[in-house]
Amino acid sequence: MMRRVTAAPAPLAGQPLPPGRIVLLGGLALMVLYAALWVFVAVDPALLARLWFLPGVGVIGAVIANTSGTGGGVVFVPVFNALRELGVMSLSPLMVVGVSMGIQSFGMTMGSLRWTDRLLHQPEPGPMEARVRPRDFATVVLAVLALSLPAMLATQRLTAFDQQSVLYAYKAFSILLGLALILATWTVNAARPERGHLARGDLLVLLALAVPGGVLTALFSVGMGELVALYLFIRHYPVLLCTGAACVISAASCLAGVVWHIGAGTLQWEVVLLAAPAAMLGGFLARPVALWLGAKRLKTLDGGWIVLSALYLLWLNAR
């Protein structure tokens, strides 16, 4: 008896791109943008030679930023402040924010492409894990950005804040959130299944955090992504929603925010050009690192890093 052969079904209209395609296309666009910078911006070869170590900082910073979703500012701002204190490179606080946003425009964008690709091609969830609904992912990203981006852009142009006072309040709040994340991970969330649907109350909390988060992002290049990731982690949502949505929010914030710094002339292009390719590599590697760590270890490390980096920044600014 002859076996009937049927053709493979054709892709349906509106079906997601094949796995990895969005990362490939987005990565190519980032590489074209990076190549264009070398053509259109002026650089100092001597300064490039002195900053030979920055690619390493870019990789490490992007891996930490895109595994946690908190944004590269939690690494770059402390590092560049330390380099200024050590006399290696003198950047004003505003320039530190500018270069951090410039580097994150590449690293966080690559990371967000990787997490979005994971969202579109999720494997079957394991025990105690939940599948992330694309609708919930999009709701978090779009709702937060609708409030945080205008707040960030307005702050950049109209800021009259005492950055020192804001820094103390923000980092004190970060320490509390980081400690709460570690505590919740090993107590109330230790043996509880992940939340599979975004609760309306949690969305309202994120909206309440959006405006102050946008202000913080304008002042320190980090804030909104960190608040979103920490809150969703504490509420025990899947890593894909917590980290992925925070990465997309951070990437969009930095891409929008760096425009003002370009116009204001506060970007040290040598720093961006050296660190950006490494940041893209770190953003590409971050997702498998986060999944390898697992939710419990990832949350513990993220909370610990946020607490330690916040304490370091407070100590640095109190000197």
C-alpha cells in the first residue's frame, strides 16, 4: 500500500518570525549604526589607546544588565565614577550619564532582542514555572513607557533637581527593594508557583513607579528598568517577563534619552565606540546566562548586586 505524502504546512500570515531572525535583523541594524558612528563622529586616537580596557567593562556590564533587566547604568555609572576618582578618565556626572546611555543603546537593545525572541518562541514551562503571555509583556512595556518616557525627556530639558539628594533617596530605595527581593526569594516565593497572569494591581503599581522612574533614568541612566525588574521579581512573575520587559523598557529609554546628550555635546564618543561592540556581545550572551542560573540564583545575585552597587555609590558620593 502506498503511503500518502502530505506537504508541510505553509507559514501562516502573521506567524512569528523563525527563532533567532529578530535577533539577526536587529543585530545587523545595530552594526550598521555602529559603523556609521566611526564615519560621522570625531575621535581622539590617543584617548582610544588609553581606554583599551573598556571593552571588558562593556561585556561585564551588559551581561549583568541584561540578565537582571536593571540596565547597564548599575554597572557603568559606578565604574565611570570610580575611574574619575582614580584619575584615569575625567567625566562630569552628566557625561557619565550620557556615555552610559550611549553604551546601553547598543547593549540593552541587543539584550531586548534576545528576550523578545524568547517570548515569541517559548519552550514548555517546567515545574512551578509559568508561560508568559505576549499580551502581558506588551502591556507592561507600553504602559510603563507611555508615562516614563515623557517624564524622562522633560527632566532632561527642564531639570532643577539636586542630583545628590535624589541619588541618596533613589539608592536607599534600591537597597530596600534589593533586600526585599532576596528575602522574598528564599521565603514566601521559595516553593510557590510563578504567576501566569499580570494582575491589575501590579500594573497599577508599575504605572505609579513610571514617572519617578523616568526622572531617575534621565538623571542616572538607570531607574525605570531596575524598578520594573525588582518589583516583578518580588511579585514572583517569570524571569522572561521580569527581565525581558525591563530590558525592552531600558533599551527604549536609552535610545530616546541619548538623543538629548548628542545634541548637548555630553557624549564622550571614544568611550561609546570602544564599549558598544562588547556591550552588544554581553547583551547577546546574557539570556542564556540568566536561564542557566535559574530564577532563584538569578534573583539572589541581582538583589545582591543592586544592594552592593547602591552602597558603593552612596559611599562614593558621601566622601
